[in-house]
Amino acid sequence: MLVLGIETTCDETAAAVIERAPGGSGKILSNIVRSQVEEHARFGGVVPEIAARAHVDVLDGIIDRAMHEAGIDYAQLDGVAAAAGPGLIGGVIVGLTTAKAIAMVHDTPLVAVNHLEAHALTPRLTDGIDFPYCLFLASGGHTQIVAVTGVGQYVRLGTTVDDAIGEAFDKVAKMLGLPYPGGPQVERAAASGDAARFAFPRPMQGRPDANFSLSGLKTAVRTEASRLPEIAPQDISDLCASFQAAVLDSTADRLSVGLKLFREQFGAPCALVAAGGVAANQAIRGALHDVARQAGTQLIMPPPALCTDNGAMIAWAGAERLALGLTDTMEAQPRARWLLDANATAPAGYGKTRAGY
């Protein structure tokens, strides 16, 4: 099965072709990603209108490159998948409309993919794991712990009640004057900082639920920074290191509770899976290894390039759904908001933002 995947939910324009074998294994034949960092850098974050126009300008060329690199013709495709949300609605419209046009012209099945589901299913492409597994989804706009029990079967065990982890990294970067994209800049500065210098809170630690909260921690960083008469480069490094250490401790605690809730409801997970752009943070990856080891399960993390937004994850999610006979009509609608767990309620401030991860 050959599937073209298109991703345009934020500020990466991406297209990829994957091949799914009858037994369920996958192979990436091409994966082209074009970042819009330069277009948004001077604004300190993503400008939705600029993002949408940039997708329009380059998407056709990105798709052609993906098809050429895969060495296949459109007539050979078994499906066309596009991220239909959640995301910046202008960009989502561009990608989904393009996928519909390709599907219509070549009489190919269309799959409108939930961007979050694509992140959730990526480890089945990269590592071939079975269900059920516990997913830690952390990105610029989302922080969730999810039980993944099958394709289209998701139960949210915990979520952020305010800022997502990536969003908090981004806001800390901006308040400290670090350049865009903020998340990697905070990680880089933290590497040379003293994590013990500032005693920041560990939000939600010890609570029986698996929810996250980052707003108070972000405010604590602002408060400490305002107390410094002049912020030197080492101060910035120390603030970033102390902030990141608090995020790591809080994340470890929340995930430990999430894994406990998973076992109570679904039994032992096949793995703890980390996905989303924040999973590319090396310090967070190290903390997740410790959590998995203490929980007696394996940790699976896709390569960093497949943690951030890309077309391969969209194509794979489309292939997984196609294998079950799940397709969409030309009436499929773009969505700015789209919960992964249909039975969950939207958290405060829900929506996709760009935080540099």
C-alpha cells in the first residue's frame, strides 16, 4: 500500500510517501519538510496569515519532490492523506484542499487525518509496536497522556490545564530575550546553566490525577528574572536550567501517575511512547528513560525528525486507517480544533500554537 501524506497544520510544509506492507510494517520512501522559521523569526512566533500563504507558495513543489524521490507516479497511490486538524485553519485548508484535488483527479481514496493521531501512531511506523501503549504527547500546543488501544481508539488520561510544555518553553524564551524558535534556545542555554540556582515550583506534583500545569512555573521564572538588576548571559542560562529542571521533575511525576492510571484501566502497556516536538529535547528524553525504567516498561521515541511535524506521520496514519477500510469523502472539513479522545472535554486554552518544538 502506497500513501502520500501532506502536513500543513502550522509552519512546516511537508509531504511524504510511505509504503505499508500487508503484515503492517512500514517504510518511508520520501519525507520532504520545508520549515518557515525564517518567515516568522522577526515576529517571535508564527503569524497564521503568513504561514498559510507560504504553504500555498511551496506545497505543490514539496509534493512533486516527495513523489519524485519515492520514484512513483500518482496513479500508483493507494491513498492520499492530509492533516485536517487541529491546527492553524488557513494552513489546514491549504493541505486538505490540495489532497482532495489529487484524490479527485486520480480517483484515489482520501483520508482526513487528525494530526494528533499521526503523532500517536508514528511509533508503529518506526518501531512496529503493538497496542496498547501509553503515549506522552508533548508539543507547542498539546501536552497529554493518552492510552492508545487501537487505531482510532484513544483515552486521555491527563492533559494540561493551561500552557502546553512547548508553549511554556517558548514564553520563557521570549521573556528572556532568546531568539525564535524558543524551545531549542532554552534547551541550549540550559546546558551551561546551574539548575539549582533558582528554586522553581514543581506544579501538580503529588496529585492523584495525571494533569499538567505550566502557567505558574512560567510566572515564577518571570518573577525571578525581574528581581535581577541586570540579566547577564549566565543568569539566562541559570534561569533556563532551573526552569527545565522543574519541567523535568513535574513531567516525571505526572507520567508516573499516568502510567499507574493506565495499568488500572488497561493492564500493562507495551511501552511508554513519547511523541511531538518537545520529545526532541534531549534532557526530556533522558528523564523519560528514567520514568520508563522505574515503571518497568520500555521507552520508545521516534527519531527527532519524526517527532516534529512531518508528512511521513500523516501518510502512515492514513495507511493505518486505509488498512481498516476507513476513508473520507470530499465533504471532509478542516478543523482548527480536533480532540484525539472524542469523549474528552477541551482543556482551557486548547489549540495549536507554535513553541519552537
